[in-house]
Amino acid sequence: MYPGYNFMGKEEKCKVVDISYPSQHQDCQPGLEYIMRPLPISENICYQASNKLKNKVALITGGDSGIGRSVAILFAKEGADVAISYLCEEIDALKTKSQVESYGRRCLLIPGDLTIEENCQRAVQDVIDTFGKLDILVNNCGVQFIKRSILDISSEQLEYTFKTNFFSYFYMTKAALPYLKSGSSIINTTSITAYQGNKDLIDYSATKGAITTFTRSLSLSLVSQGIRVNGVAPGPIWTPLIPASYSASEVTTFGTYTSKVPMNRSGQPFEVATSYLFLASDDSRYMSGQILHPNGGAIVGS
């Protein structure tokens, strides 16, 4: 079912134990999932849903592929209608829509550049016009560009990375807030790089640090309204950003990553999505301002 993966165990399709990535590179950001080899695993087919998000409405930025797609599918399995925003990855977005709808939930596709505040406002309005409400906002879109030195980071790249990774989260939250109510949840995607840094991703890591602090500050600001704000800080996950960021030869070693990942492998999107589900659901009712760390066992500061 997933070429390039080795499975083991009684339910062999439910446990990933080893992954190999052939040489590949994409020249566009944030990347296309449908041309990746092997495809990321978006769904845990052994997962048993229990209506944790029954009749909720979620808006997920960057929901066409990678972690965003996996979150959209899992939310749908748990009873939510989903809207996904994306830049221009139409084929990936249509695939996500099909998977969401296969679980009997509605899926709204919203293309657009979220570095522009008006597009964020329009996206939220489209959700309200279609579903009549918004319960969960997942800020997840992002880009990263490998540069070996800060001297190689242009002002244009710095500005674009911050606009995509951080400004869009700020704009989306502002647009969504008037429609959120007590019990609503905002979940921001930060990264292990916010805690460990990354010598080749200086500007990207800085945006993730900003997202982490934004999450904590926003949580304090909204707690009196009953709106919870939390984040997820993934480690190395096999998503379109990887072949779109790294050279073809570097992709082949992405799965080992032995120096930083105790589990000695990269993660799959479905292994991260459950963190978002926990933070979106009533299971985490006593949590706000917190960051979850699905990162393969790396120990980081909280």
C-alpha cells in the first residue's frame, strides 16, 4: 500500500519501523505531496474514532498535504467538518477533500496567499458563510529555505519566511477571533527548531520561536474568554517541505537523522495528527499555553 516502507507486527500496516527515501528534489515551496516517493502516510488505518469532534467546524491552514492533510482526515473521522486553505496545490487539496468526504463530512477548499491579510479575512468569512460557525483554528502553513550561513539569507527571504510562517498565523487569528466562543481551540504549528535551533534554518527557526511565544501570550490573552491556545512542535516529519527544501542527496539521509532523533527515524504525518486532535478536543480542557512535542524522543525545554 505504501511503497518504500517496511512494516512489521500483527497489524503490519499500523506500525512504521523503517523508511527509505530515494533521491528527489522539488523546486517549489511549500512542495507537492502527490509527486513524493514514497507518499507520506496521512492516515492510521487502525485508528478507532469516538466522535471527539462531533459537529465541530475546523479551519486548517496548509491543509492540503503533510501534517495539515493528516489533521484534516483525523478531524473528519472524529466528526468535524473541515475547511482547508492552501497556496496553489490543487491536486493535493482535492485529494484531501476526497479523503475527508469519505468519512461523511464536508470539506471546503480555500486557495489563496495567506501572507496577505485580506485573504485571511476572506478565508474565515468563507468558512462562516459555508458552515455558519468556526470552532477550531489550526495555523499550520509554512515554508523553509536551507541556507548555510546568515550571510546567504536575503532580506526578501527573511521577510517572506516571516510573512508565511508567522504573519499568516497572526492574521488568521485576528480574523477568526470574532467568531470563536468559549470552548473553541486555536492550535499553532511550531517546531523542534524553536527549542534546539538549526544552523541551516536560521530564519525558519526564528519564526517558530515567535510562534511559540505567540501561542503562550495569546493563551493568556484569551483564557478569560474560555478559548484555549496551544501548539505542536514536530520533529523531522516526512512532508512536502522536505524534498522542497533539501537537496536530492540530503533527502536520502532524512530518515536516519541519527544525531538528533533517539528513535532513529523520521516521523509520518499521522503520528503527529493525534496531538492536534487532543488539543482540539475536550480531552485537553485543562490545557492552554502548552506545546506538545511529537519529535521521536528528543528532549527539549518546555
